[in-house]
Amino acid sequence: MSVLGIVFAVQSGDARWIFLSLPFSLVLFVLGRYAPTGYRLATGGVHIERRAGPRMIGYETVREVDRTPRRIAGTTVFGSRGVFGRFGRFWNSSLGFYTLFLTNTTAIVWLGTTEGWIALSPDRPDEFVERLRARLPPGGARA
């Protein structure tokens, strides 16, 4: 959009075209900051790496971990379903409110937490599930 604004400004001689693309560019910049870039198992919990700072899910809040296929399509409450992945808060009739931190939609790991369902998409999902279950407190995650 910014390039298109510059082209229209040059062709028409009206600099206002450049400013029309600024809101779109700002939204893309903010979305890119909150998009997940990686996942790691840290001392206190699962860290979702983002440019805006990590989001942590404490091990004590995780009740279930599995790879059961669930419907991720739903109404966006606050999030993104596009350029940088699927992330944010969503709602559908089968899951209720749920949170996505997905970079892809094929390797999904679901965490049943005290805050609701959270979906992640690590590169090696089966290994991630195994390592995560080993870190959970006794009586924590079920298969």
C-alpha cells in the first residue's frame, strides 16, 4: 500500500496519497510485532517468542497437552488470521473462547489450561509434547 500511495502521489502530484497508506502500514507493523516467532520450554513455563516480547504460559496452569485435531476456524475476537500466521483470541461453538499462536496449521499442539484452550505450532510437535509433559507437575497433563 505504501508503494501504491507513492505511485499515485507521483502520478497525480498530490502528496495526500502517501498518507492514505500510513494506517495500513502501521497495522502491519503492529501485527508483525505480536506474531509468534518460536516456542521454547523454559524454567517457569512455555514461552511463545514474539518481537513484542515473549508470552509465558506457566506449567502449573496446563491441565492437558495433546495433538487432537480441533476446529481452529472461528470468530476473531482480537487477533490475526493472515500475513504473519494465526494468533490472538478467537471463539467457536465447539471450543468456546480459545487462543492461537500458530505459524502453520499442520503441526498443532493443544494446551488445555486454566485460561482455556491454547494452540501452538512448534516445528517438531511430537517431541515438543513429550518434553512438555516431562516438565509438568504431577497430576498435570493428560494424554
